[in-house]
Amino acid sequence: MKEQAKAGSIDVGYVAHLARLALTDSEIERLQRELSQVVAYVDQLAELDLAGIEPTAHATRVENVFREDEPQPGLSHEQVMANAPVSARGQFLVPKILE
Amino acid sequence: MTKDGYIPSIGLEVHVQLRTRTKMFCACRTDFGQPPNTLVCPVCLGYPGVLPVMNEQAIHLTVLTGLMIGARISEYSKFDRKSYFYPDMPKNYQISQYDQPLCEGGTVTIALDGERKEIRVVRIHLEEDVAKNMHFGTSSGIDFNRAGHPLMEIVTEPDIGSPAEAHEFLVTLKQMLAYAEVSDCNLEEGNIRCDVNCSVRPADQTALGCKAELKNLNTFKGVQAALEYEIDRQTELLSGGGTVRQETRHWDAEAGVTRSMRTKESAHDYRYFPEPDLMPVVLRRELVDGWRKTLPEMPRARRARFAREYGIPEYDAGVLAADKHVADYYERTVRCPANPKAVSNWLMTEMLRLLAEHDKDIRSIPLRPEALAELIKLLEDKTINMTTAKELFAELFNRGGMPGELVAARGLTQVSDTDALERMVMQALEQNPKSVADYRGGKKAALQFLVGQVMRLSKGKANPKVVAGLLTKKLDG
Amino acid sequence: MSRLSSLSVHELLDRLAAGTCTSVAIVEDLLSAIDQCDPTLGAYLSVEREQALADACAADAARADGGRGRLLGIPVGVKDLLNVRGQPCGCASRILEGYKAPYDATAIARLRAEGAVFVGRLNMDEFAMGSSTENSGYRPTRNPWNPACVPGGSSGGSAAAVAADACCIALGTDTGGSIRQPAGFCGCVGLKPTYGRVSRYGLTAFASSLDQIGPLSRDVRDAALLLRVIAGHDPRDSSSVNVPVPDYEAALEQSLDGVTLGLPEEYFVAGLNAEIRDAVQAAVNRCRELGAELVNVSLPHTPYAIATYYIIATAEASANLARYDGVRYGLRVKDAADPVEMYGKTRAAGFGDEVKRRIILGTYVLSSGYYDAYYLRAQKARTLIRRDFERAFGKCDAILTPVAPTAAYRLGEKTENPLDMYLSDAFTVPANLAGICGLAVPCGLTGDGLPIALQILGPAFGEPTILRVGHAYEQSTDWHAARPPAAAPENSDS
């Protein structure tokens, strides 16, 4: 696990890139202000003694939810491409991916 | 050990497409080669509001693989979201397994040059495959048919010591997976893909060297070639006083070199967290034991048993046991009953040859084990000769039927009656005075030619041994 | 005589069964009510006029033929994040412009199977992120009790329409209070089922471990009716629980004798708004008069619920919203040099401020180096909150609290500071974190004429209990019959 960074030090510009949000400088500035405040608030969880407490990943105690390996019809090609913003030759098109 | 005294350490990450009828988290078919975006549904397209549901068969096959290699099957395992943005990712997170995979540990034993070596496996986990990108001029196209296909990832320790060992590992793994019908392991269909980690260190150093990761290895031979190049590259670098950079390198099969890849993000921050839409997988001992019983006998064990039980040579046993379906066919034929060595010969020669020529799977041919057993019996009884037998084999292979019926219907019975053959023998001798002279002059090979002539005259039905005997008597007498 | 569109669903069903009205008449009247009051309220993003009338006509024919769907011919409003085949499913966001759902959410399919008629799509905070519907990508919705005020959120359109008699019953969703709080602000009934009670398949995900679909209705009986139809295990939703669906209406008939109600001290703190406290206290007293016993309980980790919620919900949301990238559906900003640029620009153009805020916060709390300090801690804190409720429910059958610390506030009042908005969710988020069920019923009006609501929390799968308590209380008062000033006029010809 990477070393624990200083809690409450959110770098909005960096995180926005991770989340693929192209923000303007003024947006970044505003969000930096707003979110620093929110982060400072949620930091209060550090007060809790959580030793030995199991995390709750699921609200229900269900396990082994499986499906049989049986094919079911999906969407027709036409239905799928009807929602595609840009397509050609039956494929979804995006600007050229740079490897 | 390389020629310069450096020791390579190689680890593999093998991605295997599982042989299920449907995808990992939705009920779309997994057929290969369909027109783009025809095997898709809202789930595998990442539409708003959809949810994944686990394919039990994928869990089953992964556990079987773990059992085959002697891994620990986790009693509790779960799925996690692995986040990154890429056009082949329908949700821009991949459902994978992070810290609690289905299987941990295990070994794959490889045999190279008569020596056995155990390659340790770190873990086996399950995840969903991504879509396929195709590149056009100024754009890229995406086909989501493959998105969501169940993918089993097998990660080894860096125990592999040479490119040849890496190749052997992959061959052994493929055989095991094909045996248990876990995967079709068809390289052309992309059923099995491989990333490789490779480092070298001086012989007197215990710590491993800095490793490079190699990508774009599409064939087993490619893996071997890429490793050979990379080990040379690293060895040269180090012996020249340089250092190896930890990086990802792309294998260019045409040029035969590895190249550093454009640095994207230095290291992905995958932001793993437990998948809230999927419930944990709890595999209790009774269930796993039940699944263990469905494991087929493994290739190595089957080979040993063939040699022992049927008294055939190790070599034959090895060839027959290499493919599970050929081995199944062999046993069914022997149990008809039929002579084990004879069956082995037919399978190793005619059968494998015709299967390769016609690109067929032994399970799909009309020639049934019972028919092969009957053919062998007809030959043993000398009812037919080898030439006829081979012709019949080819016909049965293509059209099915029973050889006995064919022999009767077409009067293919071998002619062994000396009176009947006498005339043809005389004819052959008369028609080939040169060969007679050659034979009498010491060229024993001329006899075979004369036998062939009699065979021709008899339309292949003469018993060659009897013919040879008659000819010899006449020539020598 | 009250106009049809102002009646409760069970009353409409009675009349349909008696043959004293038709489904077409109901829908026509409803459409007229919408025309009359929605220009002020802005609750509907779209109204399916022709389709709804056609479906109503078909329902009347089916009924004549002996059809017996539980909601046959009843018009239902749908919050804009539920997938209905053939309809746009915009989640009140510009990033989904152009997307048409090719499938029905399971809850929608179940309603359809029982003959419900889908009349229109209701406004909400974008991707359900908000508590006032001011974050809609299109326009805010106004509170029918005072159009200068918010209706609450994120199911603000659903609550406003039901309260204003512009919708007979509506589907909403609740992740941190998004059914209960707007129901409270608008004076109607709102039910958040137990997590796993109703299938989430087809519900555009905000926070996967917290989201639930539920009804907003005129009275508790209607909520029980609708829950019965949509509840139940769904193989398409691995988080849905295989527990039988009881007859929720039958639960309503019991009195409160023998019921123990808990009052958590942490919800009735010193600073609580006096009008809210008084109204809720009066409701509590009424419950005791109706036969319930009262006990004090403690939910000590309540103060940590907001922090816990905003870490978990935004983390899950940051992953759930990653799929909106312009590749397969929805908005795409063209003229990008490569996919990275396309994603960045599309998502920046398509998402509103609050959504961006939460995606960034959620990405941050999951990012390398921060996971342990935030996400992991929050999941552990969640365990403590869950245990608080389990312990409390050992002493009582249901818990009574206010729904919100204030009544509806003015549009724009809380938009300056996001944290202020988040803090107003204090009474509702704990139930989502614990996965339990909750019901909001109106219990008063402020001096300014804005609704105040009582929240009834029950243990997992305790819907029969909270419906019983809610119904008994409701039937002993007139709050549910009160009509807001901006409701559709009482006569259809006004």
C-alpha cells in the first residue's frame, strides 16, 4: 500500500484528470475551495476508534449469487447503433486511439 | 544462464478466455467471428442502470484450473472494480479481483530436455474481457462482442529461467486447459494472451534485477523470440555498465525487437474497491470436493497409465495422451476390443495425418472407434491387405460406415490363394524381363518392384507376402 | 365532487372496479391538471400524452374483458433516472441527451405487468445528486406549498407533482433521503424500502450500495399498494434479496397496541428547529394516544453519518458515472484530437457542477494513498451505524424522528455552500447506510405554511411495521388531506 498522504490535501486538478473532467482554471479554483472544506469535514471520521471493526461492503448478507451459463437474446445490432453518437461499419467510432 | 553469465528470471501473466457459452456477467453468447456489435446487451455495453450477474460456470472452470495445479481454493473471494478510462472499456472500470482472488498458489510442472521443473503460480483470478479496437485512418472502431467474455488470469512467480522454459510452460498450460475443457486455447481466436516480465542478474547476485514488462505477444513462439531478444538486450546493457529501466516494452514481431512504449500515465491508479453490485463467493469444502471429482485425468498421468495398462511404448503413449479427445478415442477403440499397439499405430499415422490435412477435430469425424477396431481385425485376419486397409480408412474417415460391409460389398477381400495369384505372378515376370534380370543379377530391390506389379495387376487385392513368396520361388527356382 | 386526478390510487381503483369512472377519464383529467399547475411547478420533464391515453384506453378494454392487474389503468409518474423502454432516460442530465432506453427497469416491467400507465418523466437533481432539485440539468422544480421554495430532492419532481395533484402516484429513488425528504417538504408520503427489497435493475446507479426505488404517494395505503407490485427478488440484480413479499395492505389494518416506538436522543438535539420539534413531538404523542409505547433509544454514531455517506456515495458514484463518455450513447463533444480529450470535454460539458463535485470527491477518496483514510474508514464507520440500529431495534419496533432539520427553504438559499446542503441530510442518510426502511408522513405545517413530516424507521424488511404505524397516525389526522396553494384547481374546468 502506498504511503499515507496527508489527509485533507485534495489536488483538484490532478483528480479531475483521473476522472476525465476537463475543467477550466476558474472551475478548478472554485472546486478546490469547496472540496477542501468538504474534505476537512469528512476528516472527522479519524476521531472514531475503528480497531477490529469489519467494513460493510454490502448492506445485505447474501452470498453466491450466480447465473446458469445459458444464452439469452441481447439487443439487435440496429437497437445498439441507434444510440451510438458516431459509428461506421457496424462499429462505434472514436477519435484515433494513440497507443 | 546466458552466455555472459547472467541469470534470467521470467514471470508470466497469462489471460485465458474461458470456454463458457455466455459472458461473465450477462447472458450474451461468446461465439467468435460474428459481425461487430451483434453479441451485445445493455449489460455488456455499460448502459445506464444495468447490473452484472456472475456466470457460475466461469467460477467452476477457474476453480478446476486451480485444482489442477494444486492451488488453494479461497473459501471467501470477491470481485473489485478496477477503474481506468479507455475506449474498449464499456464502464470505464473493469470488474476484476484485487486482493481476494479465487485461487492462490499452485505449480505447473514443465519438462524440458528430460528435466522437470516446477513453476510456482502466485494466483488465479477472474475478470471480464474488454472490447476490441480496430484502427482506421483518423478514427478507431470498437466492437463490443468480446467485451464481458470471462477471462482467467494466471500469474506466475519469476521462476521461469529461459525463453524455452517459457514456451514449454505455455504449451503445458494449454494442454492442461484443453484437457479439462476450460478453454479452447485457440491462439487465432485470442483465447490465450500473455504478458511477460523479464529481468537478468549476474550469477553471483541473489536479488532479482530490474524487470521489464513485454506486451503484444500473440503466439507462443513470439513469447520465446521476444524473450530471447530482451534477455540479450538486458544482458548487453548490464555488462556494458548500464542499467535496465523498469518499463513496458512492445514486441515488434516483424522487426524482431522490443521497444519502449510511449509513456502514458506513469503508473495507473486503478482505485480498486469492492464491487458493490456483486455478492461474495463463498466456496465451502464440500462444494469444492464435488467439483474436484469432475476433473479429468491429467495428461501426464494418462500417458503413464497408457504405457502401463496397454503395454505401448512411452513415445506412443505421449503422442496419444497429448490431446484429450484423441486419447478418449484411443481408449474407446482399444476397448472394442482391438490390439492396443495396432490402434496406436493407426492413430499416430493415418488418423493424425488426415485430421491435420482436413483441419478436423477427432470428435467430428464419421469414422467411429468400432469401425477402426473392425478394420484392424480384418487386417489381422489377413482378410484385407494394408493397401486396402489404408484406402478403407480414408473412406471411413470421410464418409463413415463399417469396413466389413464395404469389403463384402465390393469384393475387396485380399487374394491369398496361390492358384489365383500364380497367373498374375507369371504375367508380371513375363512383362518385366529387365527386373527379372536385375534380381537375378543381385539387385534384391527388384523384387519389390515385381511385387508392386502383381499388386497392380490384382487391383491391390493380392496378399503381398504370398506374392513375394511366389515370385521368390519362381525367380530363385 | 373531487376531481379524479386528486383522488388516491386506492380510491381510483375502487371507482374503476365499480365502473363509475374509466382510466381514460382519469388520465384526461390528470393531463388537464398538469396543464394547469405544471407551468408554475416544472415537475415534469416530459409528458407522454398520446401514449398514456392509448394505454388508458387499452386498460379500460382489458378491464372490461376481466383483466385484473393490481394497478390496471392507474397513471404513474416516473423519476427521470428509471429506464422505460422507448423513452429517453436523461437523469435530468445533458450528458444523456439523445439516449433512448432499449429496456424496461424491472420495477417498471412489474408495474407494466399490473397494468399501470406511464404518464410522464419527473424532474430530479442531476443523477440524483442533491437535496433540492436545483441541480437538475434543465430547471428547478418549485414547491406547490410555496413556489419560491424548493420541493426537496433529489425526487423533487415526483414529490411536487403528487402533492399538487398533478400525479396520482410516482416512483422516486432514495440514496441519502431522496424520497423521504422531498415527500416531507411537499407534504406527501414517501417510502424508502429496505435495501435489496426492490430490484435496482434499470435504475441508473448513483451509489450502488445505497440506492433504492420507492413510491411517493398521497397516503400510506397507496405506498403499500405500489410497494407490493415492485418489491421482490430479481435474478438480474444480485443485491436483491430473496425474501417473500408480504401483503403490505393487510399490515395497515392493525392498531398500534403493543407497538413500541423508539425516540433517538441524537435526533432531538438542543438546536433542532422549534416548529419541527413541536410538530414531530405532537405526532409522537398522537402515536402514544393510539396505543404505542415509547422508549428512548440511542444511535450514538449519528453525528458521523454525513461524513460516512459522502465518502461512500461519492466513491461509488465516481465509478458508476465513469461510463458517461460519449462513446456508446448520449452526448459527445466532437472535434477532439483523441479519446482522452473527447472524454474530458464531453464530461465537462455534460455534467453539472454538483455532479462534478461529487465525482472529484469520490475519485479522491478512492485514489492511491487515500483509500485507507477515507473509503475503508467510512465502510467501517458504516458498520458502527448499522449496529446502532440493530441494537435500537432490539428495544423497539420502529423509530420516530423528524425527516429534515428544516422545512422547505427558498430556491437559491443553500446553493452557495455545498457543505450546508450536505449537512441537511443528517436525519435521512443513516437509514441508507444501515440498509433499513423508512417512511415519511406529513405531520404539520410551519407558520409559513410549509409541510413538516414525521419519519418512521423500521428494521430491514420491517415495511409492514412502518406502514402500520404510518397508516394509523395518518388516519388519525388530516395532514394528508391538506392541499397546497399551487396545486391543480379542485375543479377541472377552472
